Amino acid sequence: MIVCLLGILTTHAFAQTPQNDLSSLAQIQQGVTSKRVSSYDRSGGNDDFLKIADGEKKVIFDESGAGIINHIWITMAPHPGAMNRNDIIIRMYWDGKEYPSVVSPIGPFFGQGWNEAYEFNALPLSASPDHGKGLVSYFNMPFGKGARIEIENQSGRPIDAFYFYVDYVSMDKLPPGMGRFHSWYNKQLMGASKEEGENEWAILGKYGNNTTGKDNYVFADIKGKGHFVGVNYYVHSPTPMWYGEGDDMIYIDGSEKPTLHGTGTEDYFNTAFCPKNVFSHPYYGYARVNNDMGWLGRTHLYRFHVTDPLFFNKSFKFTIEHGHNNVLTLDLASVAYWYQSEASPVPPIPDKETRRPKPFIGTGDFHKWRNEWRKSKGNDPQLWGNE
């Protein structure tokens, strides 16, 4: 009896799949074929790219049937500075739908804010050497009845060279329960409180309270069933004051009060106490930080919910304060990523003019403000600055 029991236990042990991040690589798949669509030169030459005229929409991937995109790589010329990646739009359509489920400027989608170029390293997305020129996605993007990816050039000049790989697996039918990938870009200049002014850290007086979240910045406002998997967040602050006292407030399935209520911007992004250094983790980090006075300037934060997706059954609204009680003027942009049970439309994104990055605030601006303050104090020659 003991021998039989040991035999059963031994057989059972060998039948189990080890549960670790690499275990699935050892599993032989059935009915799956790897395929690729790329920009390679069909003549056999070395012109392995497309040209996309200003104002042109170019379809780079249009496949029928069922499959899963598991890798995208893109690079372009000219590089930022000569051609604005904020004005090149990527759209993705699933299952023959006429509406896209992914709409974003291509730079922010891949972790490059403000038409800047810098390296960004996360598990599902990256911008690789040299200086973020290689744009990479490892998000799985299932489709049951075809998929299409479109690039639109709104940059005001031709794209001289657009290189890409879209790698995917084809199959007769998707496994049950596969969601559809969605992504949406938002950008908005969030204004200071009319009641309090820019009263962060209660410098100007008593703090106010935010009990409704009605003036919060919106990362995503989703109808349907699915799970939220991450956000790239681009913050441009026109003042040296810390921008991150704003709480994340997440409303799930129509709740009037936040279902998930955080304690501060840096806290949601898994950091603490007003960080100002580049930090890279597969799930979260600071890919770009300002090098100006205080927190003046541009900061790129990211968080991906790889092991902790945020699940919803009817709706999901993810908001965040711009300063405690929304007291700060901040130029904010974001790209949110999630899966839904079916391909759904996303809202229109802000137009080209609205997407234009705000200019930097510099020492000259501060000096002009100081001059106006001096005049308000009677231009006393011995005014110091904090009278």
C-alpha cells in the first residue's frame, strides 16, 4: 500500500508544471505558427523601410483570422527634433471593427514624452539604445477575426524611413477568455484652484479638501468588463513646488466614491517622499526626471500592473489629483493600457495643437516675476525675496 501511494505521489509530482516565469517556455504549443509582418525590402535590396508622406495614413499590419501579436519594434527617421513623434499617431483595430481600440501618439505610447528621446526600460514596453530610438512592445494583443495597425503622419513633414517588425502567432481559434488590448492617450493643461490658488503644502494658507474628485485628471474612463494593466504618466510643472501630493482615485463598477484611494502620486508609482532620480524597475519607475530647480520641469513616471491587474466588471474610471485638492497648474499627458472582454472604441485623443508641449519655464521668467514683485513692494533697493 505504501509503495503504491509513493508511486502515485511520484507520478503526480512529475506531472506538474513548475510555476515560475520561464516555465511556459518549455511547453510545446499545439496548432500555433509564428509569423511576421515587417518593412523589409521586397526587392531583396537594403531599403528596409517605408516612406510616409505628411498627412498620409499607412497600414503596416492587416491580417485575417485569429492570432496574438506578441512583439512590435519600430524606429523612424528623422529623429526627434527634426520630426515630432507626438504628431505620429498609432491606431490598432481588432476583429474587423471600424473603430480603433488603441489610439495614441507613437512616442508617448512607447514611453517617450514631449517629443524627447531617452531610454526607457519596463517589462511590457521599452525605448532602447541609442537614446530611445528603438520603440518596443511585448504586450500580448489577441485578435479573433483579424487585426489592423495604422500609422498616421501629422508631423508636417515626410517620414523619410519607417522601419518595423510586427511578430505574431496565428492559430485556428483563440483560447477562451482572451481579452482585447486597449490603449488611450490623454493630455490636458490642468489649472490651479480658483478658491485656493496654487496652495500646495499649505504655503498660502489652510488646505482645502477634495471629497468628490470632480476636477481630477483622467487616465482612463472605461465601460465594459476587463482589467487595467498600466500607465505612462508625463508631468510638466511650471513651478519648483512638488507636483505629487495628488492622490490616485479609482472608481470601479459605477461606485460614487473611490473603490481604490491612494495617498499621493509617488505612492501610486511605488516610490516615496518626492523622488527626483531616474529609476528603472520592470513594473514601475521614473524614466525621465527634471534637472531644474526643485521639481520645475518634466518628469515621466510609469507603472504596470503585471502581477496585480485592476479588475472591473462594468466600468473603470482612473483619476488622479493635480496637487492636493487639485491646486496646481500642471501640463499632464498619459497613455493608459488595459484589456477588455471585447474590442471597444476609445475616446478621440486631443488634437495636434492641444498635444503641443508647453515651453520650459526658465531663469528669465523667474527674474521677470521678481521684478514685478519688487515693483509691488515699492522697489526698495534692499528687498531680498521673502519679505
